[in-house]
Amino acid sequence: MKKLLTGDEAIARGLYEAGVSFASAYPGTPSTEILENVAKYDGMYAEWAPNEKVAMEASIGASMSGVRSFAAIKMVGVNVAADPLFTFSYLAINGGFAFVSADDPGMHSSQNEQDNRNYAKFAKIAMFEPSDSQECIDMTKEAYRVSETYDVPVMIRMTTRVCHSKSLVEEKDRQEVAPVLYQKQRDKMDAVPAISKRRRYVIEEREEKLKGYAESCPFNEIEMNDTKIGIIAAGAAYLYAKEVLGDKASYLKLGFIYLLLTEKIKTFSDNFDELYVIEELDPFMEEQIRHRKDTVMIGDIGCYALGGAAPLNAKDLAVCMGSAFSVAHGFSHGLQLSHQKKRVVACMGDSTFFHTGINSLTDVAYNGSNAICVILDNRITGMTGHQDNPGTGYNIKGEPARLIDVETVVKALGIKHVQTVNPLDLKAMKETLDWAFAMEDEPSVIITKWPCVLKKYSKEDKAQFNLDKTPCVVDADKCIGCKKCLSTGCPTLRYDSETKKSNIAQADCVGCTVCMQVCPVQTISRKGDK
């Protein structure tokens, strides 16, 4: 039978169909209607508790007795209920246990805008996030299966839009679930330090199992359309994205959002030129996704040392001149020894490479690590004032000298995997980085070769590179004000807060075309081009 239900009504229906016996809550919008609707069903005990902490504790008690139990709490009420929740995470599940945190993005009826998805990570519990009423039913039922299978409390994260919006659902019969008869299990249910210390290991093992569940969870779905833009979203944010972009983008719709799956995200992400994570409030999913495709960026001493600042944020640490590759070598081995699944990318300039970087790279080649070493060959000694070096082909007097080729030196040191690429070609750069990241057991070197834009070009530069400096321009009529071009860090780009359009300082633009390549609506072109 199909009905039109709000999300709150659907949660209540899901509890009924899941065979839940006990439900407690303290009223608070947008969660109030859940318990009001639970009370309408025969076969479920429902109560208003004096406060959220008591509601959580009573529901925990019912779970410990062996029946499926539930608590409904407005997001600020979880602050009140956090004490029993965090401790229950350490204890054993007897009857399945789930609770709703009803969040309120936009503060429709709340005094703050806290994002309670953080509680799932903090308490090390599982979490679902439905986007419509049918998923409210389906995920509620699955929450109890997960709770009992993985011995874990489960949060169902709702938001005001989902709580109060209506959509069609298909109602099914109640599944009667036999209670798990209570037996004394003090080693699993008595929260004293001696027992909790042992249970702490159980929690870590449980998280590893939940990672496996995330990969096969039926509520994490891929919807493939266009391959230019990929979107990762959950809950109401998924519906917002669909409403705006429709089939102009592809979607990874997440329903089980803690712990997040890893392989499916990587498989999905590899298909697209641009990937967006769309979510309300905190970057909760974005941080998890970045952590699971995590990269440590190691810099060196030179003009590129400034790349650690916003908006590039392209450096995490640096030590001293010429150290990047040897630090990366030790860092990579340290990650492997400590079982941290991260990759290391190290960068240094061509002059620094000749200074002491050759020694660093020798260590990488000789002792072996999977560090990705990038040599930024801009054909000059940049930061100190454009002095020549062994890689420029000229001496201090400006006279021709023997040019020592960077790639030849790298290969002579014993590095087998070497690629040279134009750093202004973003597609080629992405492909080259993908190539390097795919080599998990051996070192690789990427040489980005392009003259510094401030350099007085030599005849060799002019012969080897297409140094067209025709400036780029923005078509103001087409610009959508997304600010994507500003993410390149180019100092010639400006954003007009009144017109909400980008523009380019013509006198300073060197025509590198990077902004053209990142613009999602192709509104930037070279001056004079159509």
C-alpha cells in the first residue's frame, strides 16, 4: 500500500515494520512528530521522557534487556544525551538500538546550527542519512540489522527538510522480532575502566568490519550520467543537487555516511574532470573522503615554498634546502611501518635539485620507497633573482655552457619511472599524477618543464616552448560567478563582489590558460579568440 508520508511519519513506520518494541523521546522540532506517530501503532511502547538524557538511557536499558529500542532527539538534545551515548558505544548490543538526531540546517526552529554527524565519528558508531520518506523507512529497518550484526549503536541523521517534507512510501507488514533473552554479561555491559579498556579494542575491530559493510551497503548508489562533473552527496543535499543539475552530472548518493566507503568513492571519482562534495553545514564527508585519498605534500626551499598558502594549500611541511626527497623517503617508510595508508608527494625546483636534491633522490633510488618526487624545472634559479644554474645552458657571464639535463640525471641515478610534462596542461598533469599514484611499491619522478613567467627567455626557450603571452579575458555575460578560476591562485584574477563576476588584469596576464581549463562554463578565452 502506498501513502504520502513526511520523513518523521516514515521513521515511525520504519520502526513499526522493523519490530521495535520500545521508543522514548523528549519533544523538540523537527523530531517531535516521530514519537507522536509511534504512539499510534499497536505493538510499540512509546513515552515522553523528562529530558533527552533520560530518553537515551531508557532506550539503552530496553536494548540491554533484549528488545529493539529507539530514541528520537532534536540535534541540540544530543548534547544532553551524549553521556550515556558515548559509554553505550563501548558496551554490547543485546536488542538492536538506533536513535534519530534531527538536525536543523538554517535554524528554522533552533538556537544553533550544529552538525551532529560529528557525533557519529566522535562516538565511533554507525550512521545512516535518508533523503526521502521511503529511505526513512528502509534505512530505519536496515539500522537495526546493522546494529545487531555489528554490535553497534546506530544514528539516523535527519534534517528539517527531510523530517517535514512528504513523499510516497510503500508500507509493509511488521516484522516481529523475538527478544534476545537477557543474560548477565558484566564483561560486556558494566562500564567500569577495567572492562572499558578491553572493549576499546572491540570498537576498533568493529570499525574495520563496518568499513567492509560500507562497500556493499545498498544505500550507497552510483548514478552515471555525464562524465564531466561528478557529485558526492547525501540526504537533502543530494535532492538539491539533482534539482539544479539533473542529468548534467553523475552522482554518488550516500546513505551510510559513517563509516564512508573507500573503493566505491575512488572508482566513482576516477571518471570525472571535476568532483564536488555537496553537503550542508560541516565538511563532514569531504574530510573523510580527503583522508581516504590522503596525500602528504612535502616542499623545499624556493619560490614554490609559498604554495602552502591559500588558495593552493599545496604544502604540508618542509625542512631545509634539498631535503624534500630524502624527507619524503623517510616519511614514506614511516607510513608503511605504522600502517598508515597515505602517499607522499615531494616537490623541489631545478636549481635546488642541482644544489643538494641529487643526494636526496639518490637515497630514494638506492634504498627504495614509493615517494612521488616532482622536480619543478622552470629553467632558472627563481627566488634569488634569476641566476643561471647547470640546467639552463648558460654560465654566470651569460655565455653558453654545457646544459645538464634533469631527466638524464634522474635516470642515471637509477629511477626507472620518469615522466616530463607541461605543468600548464592540467589534463596531462592529472594523467601523470594518476600514473605516479598507481605505482604503490616503487619511486617515481615527475619533471614539470616550463620557463618561469618572469624569466627573460633565451633563444632555446623560444625554440622549445610555445610562449604565446596573449592575455586571457572573461566574457562577463557568460560568467556565473562560481570563483573556480580564483582557486588557481593567479594574481591577475579578480572577483567583483557587486557584479558577482570574475575579471582578469590584462596588463599582468601571461596567457598561461590555466584559468581557461578550470572554468566550468568555458567563459574565459584568449583575447581576440571567439
